[in-house]
Amino acid sequence: MGNLTVVVQQLRKERERAQREVQRIDVALTALGSLSVNGSKRGRHSMSAAARRKISLAQKARWAKQKAKPARTMSAAARRRIAAAQRLRWAKVKAQQKKVVS
């Protein structure tokens, strides 16, 4: 029985030593966990609501400017000229086809 009490005392001492080691590791992890890789503190960069709104409005203005480019439209006279030129081209094609068939 005396031998068993010595073993129990040694196990308790080992447990206490292991607990102290775990506490040291926890302290080290806490210290390192609050730092990022480059050594600066971690944390989110906060931005005020006014700054976010200002950025949002600026981006919306950029999108609106890009979408506001007018579609190119042709005048009726320009369309008539293009149609007349196309009719002339087709007339030439048809005339050559008649020559080939004849």
C-alpha cells in the first residue's frame, strides 16, 4: 500500500506540472493570437457611416456616368442614303447574275 501512495503522489505532481505547462502555453497563444503575422495588432478597420455613404455615392455616380453614354442614332436622311446605296449594290449583284445565266 505504501508503494501505491508514492505512485499517486508522483502522478499528482506530474499533473500539476502539466497544468502549469498548459497555462504557459495558453499565455503564449493569447499573446501571439492578438498579433498578426507581421507583428501588428489584428482588428477590423472601422469606417464611419458618413465615409461609407460618401464612397457609395461616388461609386453610384461612376456607374451612372458609364451607363449614361448615349446610344448612337442615325438621322432619317442618313438611313435613306444607306438604303439607297445598298439597293444600288444589290442591283449590281443581280445584273451580274443575269449576265452569268444568259
